[in-house]
Amino acid sequence: MAVDTTNQIDKMQQLAVIMSAKNFDASALIQTEFFPDCLQNLNTQQCKSVCEALAEPNYSSFVNKKGPLGGYTPLHWMCIKNEYDLIEMLLVKCKADINSCANLGESPLFICIKNCNLYTIELLIQHGADLYHRDIYNRSLIHWCAYTGKVILMYYFEKYHSINNLNDVDQFQQSALHIACASGFSDLIMYLIDRGDIDFFLKDFNGNNCLHMAAKCGLSRICWILTKQNKGQCAKLIGDMNNQSQTPFDIIRNEKGSQYKKIRDWLRLEAKTNKYLLYNENNYDKKSDTLYSGSSSSLLKIKKGTFWLNWNDDFKMRLDWYTRLFVVLILFVIPMLINRYLIYPGELSLIKGIVGFTTYIGLFYVMVGQRHRCTHISAYQNPFYVGLIVNLFISNYSSYYLIILDYNQFFTLLEMTKVGLALYHNLFFYWVLTSDPGKCKESHKKPDGTSYELRDLLKLNAKDSKGGKDSIDWLTDPPSFGGTDKPIQLPQLFFCEPCLKVQAVPTKHCKLCECCVSKFDHHCLFIGKCVGLKNHRLFMLFLLSALISCTVFIYTVYTYFYSFNEGLIASNKDKKDEDKIDFIYVLFTSTDHVWLVVLLLINAFIIIMVFFLFMFQIKFISLGYTSQIRPPVFFVQTNRRMQTLFGSVIHRLENIFTFLFESCDSNLELYFKQQREYNLSITSEKPIALSYDPYPRDNFDKKSNTQLLLPKENPNKQFEIDLD
């Protein structure tokens, strides 16, 4: 035993000497018993030496040698390391077996799928990789794509290789939907659902359906979407039981967390109200808690006081939406009616002031607690802030016309100007609510009018030497500007996984609107939509009109209080001291005045908030970019036009002028101008993942608004990218 250990140590020491940088000997390494598993510890240059040695006739027998560690061949290890050039060398020069299998049946193609590298995947397929191979667990490439959670991989095989059997199951009877739900890949789940030919009732070897697994992962919105499929008939998944007689509710019965509580409450409601669940009130035994012909279930074990109205989910969702939309109006109208008709009608009382300011505090508390999405399990967009703006306008106008306005002076120039300002403000608000932010309904267009596809994007992008998920991330979510650790030159196009379209880099996907928006700035809760290329200018005008309108309202209330105080002082002259009425006392005890003070505070808060947002936007616009598309600080500081005060002012004014008066295309060109200057400032190294010479656009054709891109591999061939 000691002798074997000594021999093993000697072999390891010998291997260490061979693998050292100074004495590296590829031919000697190939003949060791640790080959090819030792490739995992070599750098790129050493791996290249090994592949060159394998190309020699003397060592050709080692090309398909399997190592003791998992049974991987040299081709497997190069796929694991994402060495594109070395993979190509093994396939072309060394004639490696492209379909060789490891101990668990993994082919090199499966390894590349696991590493999420579309470039190496494309290379293997071009050299004859078996697309229908299965590992020892009967998993196909569809299953391996599902384990990565990458929509782009699934889309690639379905579109270009007709691999569309998404209901295929492995040894454990799991389909791609089972795997995606069990892993919590929401984007991939939505992609599979949208395919339209998914069998939602498939069960794995434990009897779990997709709803069991989604509930276990706490995917509340996915659970809701799954049950709405097949025109609502998939609600029957709620009552399905696995081999342990557990429904989705039973699996998460004792799970902690708000998401699980939301799912449990929703499952209880669905079990009570959904018409597709086979529930018979006469056959339900409350003592044994049975459902579906005597099978055990916990769905109908309703907590005391829970869902006592038994509203169905659709009605509850609509009620929740309208409640959030009009909650501000309710918080205003009800206290005002209470003050006017219930609390000492026609008299002054401090209780009225307490009720009014409690309303203001309650409104602020409700507003702080709001989020982008509602608390309903469907997680639809929250309309609260839209309702806040609408109800604030209604309250301002009603208080002005019912309390402040003296109709004897209605037709004066000042009052008519106020009415005109209010009219224009309402028009701007209506226009921005109904405007198109610049939704991209199809892929980016080529100069010939056809749309870019995923393979076009792959051709325009080079083989990333680093490989791995960096390649996929660059294709699906590239940096708009220098958002990486070190400066890199930037691409023009990317692939949007939710939309399955190729878009220009200024475009961003909004998960609330569920669409791509060109030159995306932000999603504004106060208008309930995105601010992008086509409505950014209108949004800024709306902010300006809101500032003016709220300021005019505050000034109007101030002048009203000033006139009221003057009249109060005049009326107190002829009264005794005990009969005199103090202005401050009236301010907080009269229903109308309490109402005006509360509106005054709310309008002041809106002015502060809108002012900072407006200045925030002006800063970005003057520099030629948006809140989502901005270069790093070092680039702004080193910009030659920003070096002097005069140059900086001129540069900012030019950008603001272009934003206000030029077309949308000219505004979009501002981004490309910034990107061109940014790439010009980077000269330290070659761009990552770009096969062409990108910006600066020295060969930019202004007439056709296209750029001629010269690939390094073939300088005689030209690619054109449309920048419109």
C-alpha cells in the first residue's frame, strides 16, 4: 500500500514538472495516465500546444481518449473551457469524434449548451453534431436548454433546427416546463407557455405537475398564469394530487414567506369559486375535508373569516384595480363629506381640522406603501399613481370653482389665463397618457427592409475568447455604455428574449409594459407607461405644465387666504375681543379651509417631487443621453467639448435644442453620436465580442443613414447596419 502511494506521488510530481510553464512538454503530457483530465488546469497557450501535438500522426490515437474523471475527451474539455479556436482545431485537424459521450452520456454539444455558448454550439452543429442524442437519463438537448434557463438557446434550436418537441420527457418523466418551473426560470416558463402546444397536465415520476413545482418555488404570478391557460381549463391543476396525495396547496402549506401566503390564499379562493374545478357542495364532507369523489384535499379548508364574500378571481382583480385607481378620491371625498354634514354642520370645530390632516397623513402613508405592481397574485401594473394625479387635478379644479372663484370676476384676464393653463395642462396629460413611447413591434430593419434575425446577430458578433455565459449576456443584455469593469467598445444590436426580436442597443425591454421601447428612459408610474423616444418630449412638457399648474394653484389659494384674512380683520374691528375670530383658528376649523390647506400641502409636495424629476431629466437631455443610457463619469469629464465652461454650455444647449425641435430620428442619433465618441476614447484594447470594426463610424453614409462594417476575416465583404 505504501509503495502504491509512493508511486502515485511520484507520478503527480512528474506531471507537475511536465505542466510547469518553463518545462511544458505537450507530447509527454499526452502519454500520461492523467490525460486528458489534466487539460482543465492548463492555460489557453498550453492547451493549444496539446491540440497541435494531437494533430500529429504519432498521437492521433489520443484524440478521443477518455479520462478517468467523468470520461471526458479532449474535445469535452475544450468545450468546458469554451476555447472556440481549439475546438475547431480538434474537429478539423485532429478529426475528433464530435459525438463521443462521457460517462453520463454528455456529448460535446450538451457541454456547450450547459456553458451557454451559441458560437461553439453553431460550430459543433456545422461539423455534424447529433441533435437527437440523449444522455443516460434520456435527456435531450431541450432538457439541457431548460436547465440553463436561457430563452435564446431554446429559440435558436426551435427556429433554426426545428427542435420543437417541448413535451418530450426524460427518464424522470420531466418535460422542459417541469424543469423551468422547478428552477424558477420565469422568462423561460413564459416562452414555453406562449408556444401554445405545451401539455400542462404532464406529471413527473413523483406525480407532480407544473403547478406543484411553480408553487414550491414561490412563483406566484406564474401559478396564476398557468391556471389561466387553455381558456381557464388548466385551473384543474389546482386539484391534481401527486403520488403522496398532495395538491399544490399541501406542498406549500407550511412554507413561510409572503409569496407562499399569496399563493395559498389564491388557491383557497379558486377552490371555492372556479367553475372548472369539479366541486360539488353536496358531496363535500366538512369533517373529513374531502373533495373530488372522496380524495383527500386541503383546498377547501378555509380560514375563519377568509373570503367570506366568495368573489371570483376576475372580479376581485378588477375591484382591486379600480380601488387603487380611485382610493385617493375616496380618501378626499369621504372626510370632506363627514366634515361638512356630520361634524357640527355650518359651525367651526377643531375636529374638522383633525379629520382633514389625518386624511393627509393617511394618504401619504398609503402612497409610500405602493409599488410598481399590485399585491394581487397576477402582479399587474399598479394604477395608484395615475389615480393620484387624476384625483389631484379633480380636487384642485373642484376647490377652485366651488370655493375660491368669485364668479363676478370670472371673465377677467387673470382668471381666464388660469383656465387656459388648466386646459393646456389637461391636454398634455391626455396626450402623454395616450401617446406611443416608441414600442418596437418587430425586429430592427436592415437597409434592404428585411428584419434582423438571431443568426444575423451571431454573424455580426465575433467569437468571444472568454466564452461561457458572457457570450449569451452580451447578446441578450449588452451594456448601453461603459457599464463594465473596464472600458470596452460597444455593439449596436442585441436579442430581446421576452420579445424574441433583434433590437438596436438604445432599446430596452420594460417588464411592466411587456414590450421593447426605443431609447427607453424609464417607466413612469404617474402616467402608467414608459417614457421613450416618441413621448419623451411630450413627457417633459407635461412635467413643465404640472409645475406651472400646481404653482398657480398655490398662488391662487394664497391670494384667497390673504383676501379672506383682510376681510376678517375688517369685520373684527367693530367686535368685542371675545367675539373676534382669529384667522388661524378659522383656517383649521372650517371645512372649506381645511380642505384647501390639505390640497396646498399636497400640491407643494408634488411641486418638489416634479421639480427634482424635471431637473434630473434636463441634466440627461443636455448631455445627449437618458437615465438608462449614459456614459461613465470618466468619459463625460474627458469629453473635449466639456473642458471649458463655454463649450459645455454650447454642447448642452445644442442637445436641448435637438431634443425639443428636431425629429425623433435626430434624437435617436444623439445616442449614436455619444456612443461613437465613447468608442473613440477607448484605444487600449480591441473590442470584446465584435468581429467588425465598430464605431467610430468613419465609413458612415449620411445619405442612406447606414454604416458599412468591414469584417476582419473578409475585408472585401461589407455588412450594413441601419441606424434608423
